Amino acid sequence: MTIVTETWVIFIRQMRQLVRNPVWVFFGLTQPILYLALFGPLLKNISGGGLGGSDSYKIFVPGLLLQLAIFGAGFAGFGIIQELREGVVDRQRVTPASRLALIMGRTMSNVVTIGVQAILLTLVAIPFGLRPNWGGAFVSIAVICVLSLGMAAASYTMGLILRDEDSFAPFVQGVTLPLLLLSGVLLPMTLAPTWLRRVSQVNPLSYVVDTVRALFRGDIASVTVAKGSLVTVGVAILLAWWATRRFQRNSA
């Protein structure tokens, strides 16, 4: 079989497991919907940074989409830890399947899941007052999916390295939480003091969230979108490359 076929086989296996228990697709939406319902209305009376009135949701919802992708893809490694314990990974390793296919098939299932969740979250935000540029909104979901591909691949690899939920959970929290806070997912970094804005500039996720917000506003051809798209693709490729190298080494 070719690597594409092998990746497809692993992808279908992962998706069948998800279809048998689709509650996880909706469970992953619980936290962002709570933020949307309980935190979003507070932003309507805030001025500055593009906030105020219904336009606040064009700032807030893109941040929730990034949060959805980071947590959804970041915690993907829990699944492979369970599969290690059950011997699934060891059985797959003795097959002639490509090691790249073993990890990319899993990763693609996470990308599809996060893409579906992102669409549902965007639709749920409409009754709250979200009025995005729909062309930009769909492009932004594609950007989120590209980022989640690299994040999920890295998460699976860290799961193979750490091999234990008690080690994996604090690691993911310790990495993702500072990155999310420094990206301005809840409030734009234009509201932050100078020192905090400068720190956020070294965080690649800040460029991603700026891109998604620009797309929701309809600024599809802007420099912000071009820069953020390049950063997103670069981060995804770098993480996927690193994950593949480590996965192959661990599987040798």
C-alpha cells in the first residue's frame, strides 16, 4: 500500500471510533460555549481594541476558535497513551505500514473533528450577535485546521514519549496555557501594557489569532492575513516534521 492509502486506513479506524462515541465532539464545545454565553456579553460595554456592541464577537469568537484548536489538538495525545496501554500501537508497529501514516492518520481525524467543532461554534455564536464575513470565516476555519494538524501530531508524539497521563496532562497545561494567554484569545493584545505586547510578539499563536480576527472582519487580502497564514503553515510544518522524526525514532 502507498503511504496515502495507509494514512487513509488509520484515519478511517480513528473516525469509526469517534462515530461510535460522538459525544466527544460536543463535549469539546462545552468550554467555548460557556465562554460565549457567560463571558461574551460582558464585552459589549467595553470600548477599545475593536470591542463594543455586536462587533465584540468578531474579536471574541476567533479567540475561542483558537482555544478550541489548541486544547482539542493539544490533548490528542491522551488517546495514544491509552492505545499504548492496550497494545494497539505495538500491533501496528509490527505491520509494514509507514510510521508517518500511523501518526498522520490519527492527526487527520483530529483535524476533521476540530473543523466540525469550529463550524458548530461559529453557528452557535450567531444568535449571540456574531455577524462575520462568511468567506473570511470559512478561510479562518481552514487556518485553524492547519494549525491543529501540527499541534495534534506533536501531542501524539509527546504522548509516546511521556507514556503516562499523570505526566502528560501537566505538560500540556504548562505549555498551552501561557501560549494562549499571550496570544490574546480572550481580549486583544492592543489593550495590554507595552511590555506584555512585546512579549506576545514572540508567540506565534498571536499572529494566528490576529489572522483569524482579520478574516472574520473580511480583511482577506490584508498583510495581517498573509503574515499570519505563513506563520500558521510554518508552525504546522515544523511541528509535523518534528513529530514524524520522533515518532519514527520511538518506533524503531
